[in-house]
Amino acid sequence: MKPTHVLIVGATGSVGRFAVTEARNQGYRVRALVRPATCACFGSDVDVVRGDLTSMDDMRRALEGIDGIVFTHGSNGGPTLTENVDYGAVRNALKALDGRKVRIAPMTSIGVTHMDTSYNRSTQAHDWKRRSERLVRASGNDYTIVRPGWFDMEPDGAHRLEFQQGDRGPALGPQDGAVSRQQIAQTLVTALGCESANRKTLELVDIPGPAQSDAQLAPMFAALKSDMGLDGVDDLPNFPESAQPKRVKEELAHTESMNR
């Protein structure tokens, strides 16, 4: 079911600002979750809720009356911050919903299934983003998970979106996949109202050619394969559940129990 009232998590970030505009343009009622001390100038038709996404109370308040969520947040920090923000925001939202169903469009990252990189070894960002993806899939909510390439680093003339699956490249640099921030937001928000996008995971990059309209994305979503388990379809089986931290196993089991 297409949502009507959408929460943008990370609304003042470099992708979140575009997501707010995109959601307004597509006719949604929009609520923006922003940090207490952050300036948020979105216009009178956007409901701004100030709060900390690591706070359960703030997340519950932000989710009142919401039936769609776009996650565009990111910590860009070390392992603890990455767990608390990149993973924690999704975990907290699902706990705050307490089984209530919404449509979810999270942004993670291309290369998220590739752990043996210097970036992931220092930040654990891919590990925690991948765990957040598993929570979304286990929750029973309708969703589309978008893994964008490098932000705004696409070559000249490369404005045509391409959806990929299987996360086959380590994405060590923009040569391995790049996409504009505006088009990331377009894809996330369009997915909310597109039934053919439901329960699918994709990598998002730009290739040579003109940009597509929102309506032109629907057949692209329809051509994708659906997820069948806790990982994205065609993902490498290189992140066994048995090897996850105890707290992650418990949180995943709790999320699955709410879906029974």
C-alpha cells in the first residue's frame, strides 16, 4: 500500500534534503527528523520534529501517524558511532513501531557486502549497514533497500540511472559506481509508492545517458529480482548469522518475533 505521511530520517543531510523536496514534489505529507541544534529550513508544509535518532522516545514521537520512512542518515565515524547511528536508527525505528507496518526505503551503500577493505576494517560501516538491512527484511514491512554508489562523482554525461543486484564490486572508488545525490533521493522516494519495488534490494549507479523521470523507474523496479531471505538477492553468502555479535542475534530474533 502506498504511504501518505512520510518521515525522512537524516533530513538535513546531503541526501536527506533532496529526499524532503522529492517527497513534497511527489505529493506526500512530509515530516523531517532533525537534530535539536540543526537549522532546518524546509518551508511551512514540512513538519519538523527535533530529536536524536539514537533515542527511543524521540523516535516514537517522530513516528506518530507515519506510514512511510526514508532513511538517509549516516555517521561517517568509527565502529561505535556507526553501530549507534547507521544500524541504531533502523533498530530504534522498528522497535518504536512495535509491529505496526509501514513502507520503508533505507539508503545503505554500494559495496556493503565487501568487508575486507581498509574502510570497513576501520569503521565497520559496511558490517553495520548490512545488519540494518537484515533487520528491515526480517521486520515484515514492505521495503526497498537502495545501495548508492559514490555521491556526485559520476562522469560528465552520465545521468541515466542503472539498477544492479548482487553487489559484485568492492566499490573502492567512483570508477566502481557513482550517482547523484538528487537521483538517490528520487529513487528512494519513488520506491515508496511503487509496488513493483517492494521487497527488493538494488545497487544504484549512473551510466552515460539522460536522466529518467519518476514514472520511468517503475519498469526498472519491476525487472529486479525479489529478496528471498535476510540478505539481498544474489548477495555473496559471506556474512553468516552464526558469526554475528550476541546483541545483534538477539535484536534480529526480536524483530522476527514481531513479524509472526
